[in-house]
Amino acid sequence: MNTTIWTILLLVISNVFMTLAWYGHLKFQSAGIGRDWPLFVVILISWGIALVEYCFMIPANKIGFHGNGGPFSLMQLKVLQEVITLTVFTLFTMFFFSEEKLHWNHFAAFLCLIGAVYFVFMPTGQGG
């Protein structure tokens, strides 16, 4: 696989773990798991999950960055990562928090993200 595919795949995996680290405890809590755990325990568990996230995020950025031979500028990597983050988060929310609903303004926000991707990948005429 080429570096573009590897970068995107690693970013997706990383964001799955990030979303679990940040929001997974809310689902566990609603299922009665960890409801009475002290906050520092929840933080430590989330930190452990976030460590796994970093094991995918750092290589994705290293492989994908044009300074290391990858296809993306730093700005492109960041916007790509944000779009992936919000996509993973939306799927996570729809699947695990079915009481949360998508509304028209969420779709409008997604359209703005598509615009952000377009503009960040648009040639500048100044070498990238």
C-alpha cells in the first residue's frame, strides 16, 4: 500500500481509540460499568487507551508528512485528521448513543468540513 492509504488507515485506527478514550466511559457508565469509579481511575483507563491511540497517530503523521517523503503538508494532515475524527465520532455516536440524533445543522457542519478539505488541498500556485 502507498503512504496515502497507510496514513489514512492509521489515522482512522488512531481516532477509533481516541474516541473510545474520550467518550467510551460515558457508554460504560450508562451500562452500569464504572459508574461509581473515582474520576482518577476513569482518567487512568482513558490514558491507557489514548496511549494506544498515539501508537497509531504518531506513525500516521510521520509517514504522511511531506518532510519525511509522505504526500501531505502539515496543514493537510491536520485537516484530514479532523475530518476523520468527526466522522469516527459521528459513527460512534450513532451506533453507541442512539438517543443522540443528527440534525440539519450537523449536516451543514459536515459540508463546511468538506469545504475545508477542498481548500486545504487546493493548489496555491506557490509550491504547495
